[in-house]
Amino acid sequence: MDFTLNEEQQALQGLAKQILTDKGTLERLKEHSEGHWFDSDTWSEFASAGLLGVAIPEEFGGLGFSFLELCLVLAEQGRRVVAMPLWATLVCGALPISMFGTDEQKRAYLPSVADGSRIMTGAYEEFGADPETPSTRATRAGDGWVINGVKTAVSAAGLATEILIPVTTPEGTGIFILDAKAQGVTIARQEMMTHARFEITLENVKVDGSALLGGLLDDGAALRLILDHVTTAICAISAGCAQEAIRIAAEHVTNRFQFDRPLATFQAVGQRMADSFIDTQAMNLTMLSAASHLSLGEPAREQVASAKYWAAEGGSRVGFAVLHVHGGISIDLDYPIHRYFLWMKMNEFTLGAATPTLLRLGRMIAAS
């Protein structure tokens, strides 16, 4: 496939790169690496530039681009490791509403996401459960619903005003748009080496029927499609992280001398960097393939599984390689390379192990 970007895509990517490069200084990265991991100034710049509405339809205040262009923006964030809940708000929160929401839901949420005044997220992970078959339950109560369950590893829940909650009901699978401050909702911070995630406990949480995304209960098809977008977006961030990490490492081994010669001239170092470059290319190409298929509304399960594998496995190998070739400086927290390793490692854990992904991909290929 030809993934050459057109002029509009290049301009969009360039705009995101310019803002993130200007704002993503080492001092600012240190400043925002604690707490809620939120650079509000850069968030405001993105809103002013229209980038928060990149995949939101124009009628709701967005730019009207596709999911592919959103992935290009996320990859730029990965290159600069800037602290903003782009994935949480634009992919986990706003994108499902744009895809499946009612007109009323779209009018209520999408314009304020596009202008930067609303932060959202989605709670798709549970302890020991397949995200496609949530163990969180919702039962009817009059004209509304009552939700019970526990979600884990939720990004930006400490900032979000609304959280999308996938549930299983007696009538099928659905997703609720939940007020983060609703009675019965408990949000607990989970500490990590990089930006925090949150555990959400839902105890007899009452919601109106209008909170059901699109008023839709089905066999899980909508949730599966949303999860494919969520997964591919993570792959985009990891691809950006890997590309910039390789660039930093290449610069280091070119300029760092040992035994009167650059590190890059040693065979083992060159081989390690070459392997990492191959991994990085595979991560980027499989991500673009998955994003392209999803943007065109084409079947993309195989492409998403392939991108998922490469983002997890390739990202892990690249992360360790760039630390290795840096030697002792890689553990210096005043040097930026550890931030790329940590974000790729967190994404690897989010995506899951390689074996089940490959088994799933194998089953899909065999079935086709």
C-alpha cells in the first residue's frame, strides 16, 4: 500500500509537530511528569489550532478529518512525549460518540471536546476479562439503568468529566456515557512510572436511558469496532515514540566516541540499531495499514491484530535497544530517552502479550 501523505495530511502533521516541538521542552516534560500528567498550555494551543477536533465532524466544531489523520497527530505526540490526554479524550471518549452517538449526544459533547473545554475518557479494561465481553453489568430500573462493576487502568479519569463505560446487559452489550462525579462512582489513582492510570468502582450507579451510547444494545459489534480504533491509536503513539527514540539513539552513537571511533562504527551497535530500525518501520507501516482500513470502513481485524503485535513486541525491543546503546546515560532522568522507553513499555502492557495476539491473528487468517 502507498502511505504517502497528501498535502492536507502533511500540513496537519506539520502543525502538530510545530506545536509539540515548541512546547515539548525537557523542562516542561519534567514539570508535567507528576500529578495528573496534563500540560494545559499545550492543550489550549491544540484547541486553538483545531487539532482537538481533528476527527470530529465539521458540523460539531471539528476539522472533519478521518481516523487516519487522528493517528498522525497521535504519532507526533509520541515523538514529543508531551503530557496531554489526547488518546483518552479524542479516541476513548469522543470518537465512539462521533461513530455511534445520537444527534443529541453529539451536540452535547463533541463541540466542547473540539474547543478544549471538555476532557473525556473510556474505561475499556477490567481485571481478568476480555474487553470485548465486559463483566461490568447494567440492569434496567424504570426508565434508566443501574451499573455495577470495576474498571482498571483508565487513562485521564482524574481529569475527565465523562467516562464511557462498556457493559453487559440481559439484552446485549452497550456503552454508557457516565458522569465521572455520579453517585456510586469511586475513582482511585494507580501509580505508575509514567502518567497515572485509575481504577473505577461502580456501585449501584444510576443513569438515565439517554446515557446509553446511540441507544444501542447489540452483540458487541459496536464495542469491537471501538476497541479496534482504541488499539490502533495506541499503536500510533508507540510508532511515534519508537521513531524519535531511534533518531535520538542514532545521534548519540554517531557523536559518542570510544577507542577513538564513533560507537556507530562498532558492528554490534550497528546491528542493534539496524534491527531497531526494522522494528520501527514495521510498527509504523502496520499501524498505517490498520488506520487506513478503519478510516475507509473496511474490515480491519487482521490489520489491527498485526499492528498490535508489532507495537507491543517491536516497541519493547526498540525501547531496550535505545537504552542499551546509550549506556549509563540512559538511566539519567535529566536525559529524555527513558521517557520513550517508559511510554512504549506502558503501551506494551496495555496492548497485551504477543502470544494471544498471534494466536488470534492465526485463527483469523485460517478462517479466511
